[in-house]
Amino acid sequence: AVIITSDKCYENKEWIYGYRENDSVGGYDPYSSSKGCAELVVSAYRNSFFNPKDSGKIHNIALSSVRAGNVIGGGDWGGDRLISDCVKTLSQNKIINIRNPQATRPWQYVLEPLNGYLLLGSKMYKDGVKYSSAWNFGPNGNDIITVEEIVKSVIKNWGKGEYKVDISRQPHEAGFLKLETSKARIFLGWKPVYEIYETINRTVNWYKYFYNGIEKEKLYKITVKE
């Protein structure tokens, strides 16, 4: 089984370097804490009931957890999500409000970690003992950019729009978050395909197609083709 949590599972210390799979999990806020808890549960079950050293003797279960960066892509309509909030606002010819412009996240195209999950699953099917552990999936180091840079690029790809910084509502958020993905690159042969601005371009184009009236089925076929 591949259990999906989040890059928010790490105890954020505002380090300038990426978090590795063996770094401490935890969280300041409830959401981050919940992801850290999920990782602890997975680890406890793996060690207690599905220990890799007992594979083939007591059980035949392979159990891993995966932690992806901030995924973006067409079709995401979740609330309080940067890209979807931006395109909803732009489609209404309103001004985008951003509350933490200098926050930095490991943004990546949604298909990147999905490819990693499938690759990991196939490896686990062949050799569960070797791959039953935690894995990070994130972008290249030079694709770590700020919220403000993301918003500027979204507006550029949309064709028009404005934004302003609104500091009136400031819930706790990590300022800097980065993932170290050497493990997946070395042992899975995985690596991201799209750089950040190509990712934004593909994402915004999906929403432009949507607002121009293209049927959802055709939009999904575009994504599947990718």
C-alpha cells in the first residue's frame, strides 16, 4: 500500500535546505500535525505488523508513505488553494488578495508526484521489502519560488489581472518549505519533468479552456494525454 500524506508532515524549522525522509515529523498547526500523525501511524503499523524483515514469513504486505510538495494543476477547485483562488478571482475580473507573498513552497505539477506514486507502487509489487519506507516527491531546487512570483506568473498567463497584499488575516503558515528528493531520484529513477513556469502555463491554460466553455471530458482527456 502507498499511503499519501503531505510535505506538511515535517516539523518545520524554516531551514533553507530540503527536509529528508528521516527528519522529524510534527506540526505547529492542526493540519500539519494531522499529517505528522498520519506518518507516525504508518510507521507504527509497518514496524509492528508489516515489518519488512518479516516479509514472506509472517506477512506479504508492503507499506510505504509518500510526501509530495504543493501540487498544482487544472481541475482543482478546493477552497483556500492559491491557483484555484486566483483563477476564480480573475474570471470575475476582481483583484487577487494574497496574505503571505514571500512564503515559499515546493510547487509541482500534479502529474509529477502521481507518476512517482505509480512508479513506487510497481517497485513495491516486485520487491516490497526494499521499498517499504517513506518517500519525498518534489520539484527541482531552482523551481522553489514565492507565492508572489506564482501569482505574477498566473496573471501573465491569464492575460490580465491585478493583485494586492492583504495582511489583515494572518493564520500561522510556514515561511519556507523544501523537500529533498535524492532518495526517489536514486532508488526509483524518478525526476520531475516540468519546470515551474511550464507548470503554471499548463495549469492556467486548463482553467482558460474551462472558462471558455470546453467540455470537462475534453479537458480531462488533455490531462490524461499528458
